[in-house]
Amino acid sequence: MTIPCKGCWDRLHGNRTHRSSRRRECPGLQLALPILAALTPPDVEISFTDDLLTPIDLQKGLKEADLVGVTVLTKTAFWAYQIADGYREKGVPVVLGGIHPSVLSEEAKGHADSVVIGEAEVMWSHLIEDVRTNDLKPFYSQEGYTDLSKIPRPRREILPTKGYFPVDVVQATPGCPFRCEFYSVRKFFGNTCRFRFIGFESLSGANLIQSKKYERSSGVSRDC
């Protein structure tokens, strides 16, 4: 599982911002891949790379893997496609997902064996089983949005222990009720705020934190 870095795109296009300086920006962690890791069958070994923290060397730094999944934003698409092409040249199947491949799925398919369109939580386990049976489909697209009550706690243990901004994050309300033309969230996650639930309580406001113990151990801020 890989998160590509916009800094690579900048460097490839002649931006003078050096990669080493970008690594000191302390990015915030993203939960998409840790959530998919939690939905992956337990017998599947997972390796995670955030290219902003651990730069990927296409010539000699590609990991050994049976399947590579890359989450892609438009700002990281150029570099994500190069990572995908590098693995495919080694004979490793690649799955691309995220907002950019969901909008430009045919473009993304030119650099991947399979493209996940929209949210992946429902179909992810099916995709893994298709890989096991050598029956990977070119596109996966679930009907409707994911039932948020079915999303497990992200597997944060796959993430690097250092490098991220030292405040944890939670996914509370995917979606957006506003109509900004330039913003992709509404298209991807829905045109209203969808609330997650824990037990019988909405995961919002004071209920964002499941317990004082979790809040203290993870450094989560109630204002996040």
C-alpha cells in the first residue's frame, strides 16, 4: 500500500523545493489505507509506504509484493502513475484508487491492472479474493456509499511511528453539504455529511473520542 508524494511531482517538473525540505513539513496522516488494511484478510501480509516520509526509488527501491495498491490525488497522479508503471514492469499487479482515478478511471487504467472507482470498503475483500484466484477485474465500483457503521478501526500499527504531525485523526463525517464547484469531496463522498456511529452514539462532538484512555495514548485533539 502506497501514498505517493506531491514533492516528487514538483522535483520532476523543475520546482526548486527540495524533497528533504518537504519531508520536514510533518504531514498529517491519512486513514484510507489503514482502514483498507483493517478490511484485509488477516492472512495477508501488508507493507505500507508513505513516499513523503520514505521516498521511493524507482530504480532500486521497489518492494517485493504480490499486489500493490496506490491511493491517488490529482496533485500526486503524475508520480503515482510512475510508481505504478515501475511495479507493472516488474510483473506486479497494481490497483489504483482515490479521488483522481475515480473521476478519470480510463486514464488511470492505462497505468494499472485494476481501478477502484469511489469508496472501496465494501469491495476490498472481494478484490483480494479475485487476486488470489487470478481473476482481478479491470474496474471495481460499489453501489452507493459505504455503511459507516461497518467501517472498522483503522490499523494504525502499519503506519510509521515517526514523521507525521503529532496529532492523530479520526474519520467522523465524510461528505460535504456545500456546492463548491472546484471541490471534489461532494462528488466522491456525497453531498451531505454522513455521520459515523459507535454503538448507539454518533461519532461527533464530544463523542469523537471513544475513551479518555484512547485520547491520552494517541494524542487526539478534540478540536481536530
